[in-house]
Amino acid sequence: MLAAQETDRLTVGDIVAVLRDRAFALLIVLLGLPNCLPMPPPIPLICGLLLALVAGQLAAGMASPWLPRSLLGRSIRKADLQRAVSRAVPILRRLERWSRPRIRLFEHGLAMRTMGLLILTLALALIVAAPIVGQIPLGLAVSLVGLGLVERDGVVVMIGLGLGALGVLLNLGFVYAVFTGIMSLLSLA
């Protein structure tokens, strides 16, 4: 459908319209991927805030993500998009060999709203993640959850949520260590 358009550029709005119900899942993957590697501090914060916006909409039961008009109007050259897709296709084909629609519980309204709340929890943890390494398990978890939603594979979603729980615990441990360290410094003064 996108290839049939006459212009040499596609807007974000065009892409979201074609993705329809999978636009949420793709946005979740895209916001999780940058955090799978050590990134400087503003990256997890920005991705976490955007992910919280997307997760909130998913939890509210919206049919497709709302994005600001300024973002929907941005465009990308078709050639650039085709090059990115051609690079991603081999990876997605490998994933599709293993992944398949299983445990379809996550496709229904209430389950998707619950997924929105769980992803919102991961987004909030990502916002306060420990610098450099704290965001990696959360980024992997968000990416797996998003991929599981794209492929409609509940097993991948549950693996992602399990990894996310470990990431949240790791970051809670970091916050606890910082808090107790500050408290001990204040008691010394």
C-alpha cells in the first residue's frame, strides 16, 4: 500500500495508518531498541517518556496511537524506508521461524489494557533506570514485549515481562543503594 503512493516521501501518518492495530506494538519495539545497548543518560529518559505516552494510550483502550500533528507530518524518503526494511527483513525472518501466534490472550481488549499498564510500569522504570547498564534489561524487555505483540506470540511477551521484572528489581536495588548511601552520609554529618 505504501509502495503504491506516487510521491517519493512517506509521512509518519501514512506509516501509522498502514500499520493500524500493530502501530502500538511497532512503536513499543522502536522505543525499546535504543536501550538494548549502553546509552548516555538522556536516551533512556526520552524513550521512557515516549513509551509512557504510548503505553498510557494502550491502557486507555485507544485503537491506534495518537501522535502530535508535527510528528505525523514528518516524512522520510521511500528509498530510506525501503533500505531500512531490507536490513530488518532477514532478522525478522529468523524471529518468525521461532515465533508464531501462541497464547493469544494478549489480543483482547482487557488484556491489551493490562499490557498497557505493564508497559507503563516498564517505561517508568526506564525513566529512573541506573545510568548506562540499568536500562539494558528494561530495553530488552520492552523490545521483546513489542515483538511478541507484533507476532501475536504470548510466549515472547511473557519472556519480555519476566525480563522486565528482573530489570525493575535491579533498578529498585540501585535506587535503594543510592537512598541508603545518602541517608548514611546525612547521619555522619
